[in-house]
Amino acid sequence: MRGLFFASGHRTQTTLSGLLLVIVGLGFLNAAPPSEGGGWVERFSIWHSVNEMRALRSPNSANLAWFEAPILRSYLYLFSATGDTLWLERFVFHADSLLRLMRDVPEQGNYWLGYQDGFLGWGTTAYDPQGRYQEYLVHDAVICLPLARFVRMVYETPGLRHEFLERAQVYQRAIEQQVLAKWFQNWAAARGTGEELEHFGGWSRLPWNQALSMGELLMVFRDIQRTQFYQPGKFSVPGWFYEDVPDSMARAFYASLILSLENDCYVWNHQASSSRWEDVAHANLDISFALEAGANESIFEERDFQRMGRSLWKLVQDRHSDRFVLRRFVNGSGTVDTVYALEMWAALAKFEPEVWEVVSTALVSVPVERMNVSMAVSCARLALESSGAERGTEKRQGVEANEPGRVPWGAILFSRSPEFEEVFDAAGRRVRWQKQGRLGSGLYFTSSGRRVLVLP
């Protein structure tokens, strides 16, 4: 195992986040928890049919990080759950749109002149007190993480490379040559204590979720670099950056976890230098980092994920209430949480099974038409978790076994005849054959004249 096991670092206490190609079901689901992954897929798909394009209208990094990136993550979950490359087609369309939104500096408005550095990226005026354009470490990391995961998946999966290798290489270069290179150039900056690039003073001064998101991106890229398809660009980020930075984050975050002896679970603060507890929504980013670190055999072990999951059903869920209630902070304190950002908490269900009931109960209590993006991506994650590791492996092998030019997993192959027609996505790629009149709801390209077929 890389790194050190900082058991002594734990304190103890006794009390204690265009054109549509959609697959949608007919009508809304009732309040009963879906028993199979398909029910969660349907929930996501209904939400997706209305909300898919909301964040792609501008380069506002706040919207891209907190709305668009969850949609991208959902596509990856749903592909892994179903084996249907339809979701990867949607991923490519959105990822290409994201790259087209990258800028060196904003087209108008005030900004720090240091942003004229030649590196493309995304920024926002949403958080600056003076309404000035700023670029944020956490936004860059959260936006790029699903792109990097797509790259790693394509590089490591033979059956995906025929169709997606070229796009994966484009995304790899964009992330490394623009985003990672930019933050590497500024990593030792001592301009201040802000999370934005203008005042970046080092990751140790940031809340855990902001720093750890970048650490997770570096870990994913560390895997990418080890594949035969990785090709460094003109700006080479040194290897130690991918090794030392995330490993140092893992050791520091692990040492900050607080063990509640009474409940045998972990709680933690929002920031190393803060007494404020981490909130349930931002904890998704912390948990995601820890799971990636665990997969890389860096400090975190199964017992740690059990303890993280245990905090959800023993502390965050208010078991003293006569109704289902989640509290805002990981130690069970604070006001009632209604955001239900439970994406990575759901990923802990494989280690702590009781987590499943908490997450599924929370999500089915909200009508689909009232779900926010955090609930939608949590549904997609539940679809992945409910598919099971063995089923996911079988589907993945099925994709790899298909010959180049195949249609997605699960599509029905028909012979050419007037009775059937091809359906294309917004990038012009054929995604499936479908019997005419049974395409479902949404907007599609069809093979007859590339017209748009609008269905009720």
C-alpha cells in the first residue's frame, strides 16, 4: 500500500452535490422504490428529457460544474449499468459542447489580468463580491473529472476504442494541456487564501471538497498516463504532480476524520482549519476522492467506507423523528436537508448496505418533475449500484465482444426495409434501428433527409 496509515491522526468523540436525444418512459413513477436498475434509469430519463440542455447555454463555470458535470457523470453511470453506448453518444455531444465553451478570458467584463495566460478554461462572476470574472480550482476539477473518467474507460476498454478513441484523445489533451497545466503553473502561488486562481494560495487552505476534487482528477490522470494510448502534449506536467499531490491530500484528509466511538462511524469538518462540520451535499466530493484513493490502494480501506456510510443512517438520518428526515451535516446536526445530494453516499451502499434504504427512500419521496440535478445523478448512481458488479461486468464484456460498427448494447437489429428507420444522435452518429412510430418521446435525427422528427 502506498502512503502511511495515519491511525493516530484520528480524534475520537463519544457523541456524536441544442438537440435532445432522450429515452423516456411513459408517465411518472410512483413512490415505491424501484426494485431494479431500470426504474432508476427511467426516473433519470424522465428528468433528463426536460433538463438536458440547461447548462450548455453559456461558459458559466458554476452552472457547468454543478449542473452539467452531474449529467456527464450520469451518462457514465448509466452506460456502466446498462452497457448501452447510447449514453456515451450523449456524453460525447455534451463533452464536445463543453470544449467549445472554453475561453482564455471572458468576452466582456472585468477580470484579473493574470487570466490572460494562454490557457483555456471556464469561469464565472457568480461568487466575486465585485462581480468580476474568476476561475476556480473546484469548478475546473469537477467539470473535468467525468471527461477524464471517460478517457480512462475508453483507453482501458478495447470494445470502445473503435468508436470513441479519437474523442477521448481530444479530451485528454484539453484537460492536461489547458486545465492541469494552468494549475500546475500556479501551484506554488502565494497570492492569498482564495479558492479562485487570482488568489490561489495552495490547496491546504481550501475546504476539503475543493482540494480533493482536484486530487481525484490527478489520480484518474495518473491511471491514464499508465495506458498505452496516453500521449503527452507540448506542455508536459511532471509525474510527481500526479503522484505527490493526491497522495498528500489522502494522508491529510484521512488524518482529519473523526471517529465517533458510540456509532463506529466517521464525521469530519468542512475544512482542516474550520470547526464547521461538512455538509451532506459537499461530502459527496470528499467521499468520491476517498473511493478513488481506495481503488489506488492509498490509505483508505473497506472499514473506512463502512464508517463513512454508517454516518448516513446512524447520524444524518434523524431516527428520533416520526417522519423521514435527513439533517444537513455529517454529524447529524443542522437544519433539515432537502437537497438530497446522495450520489456518492449511494456508492457506499456496497460497503454498508443500510445506506441503500436511506438513499432510495429519500429519492422516491420526491416526484420526478420536482427533482433537482443532485437527485437525478443520485438516481443514475443507484441504477449503477443496483445493476450489480457481476451484471456490469457481463454487459461490459458484451460491448468488448462486439465488432466495430456495432449498434449499442441492447438495440434490436432490424433488416433494412420501409418498416424500419435509423435513428441518429445530435452528432450525426447512428445510435439504433427503430420501428417507425415507436421511437418514444423527444427530438431525434432520422435517416430520411436528416430531418428532425418531433414526437408527442
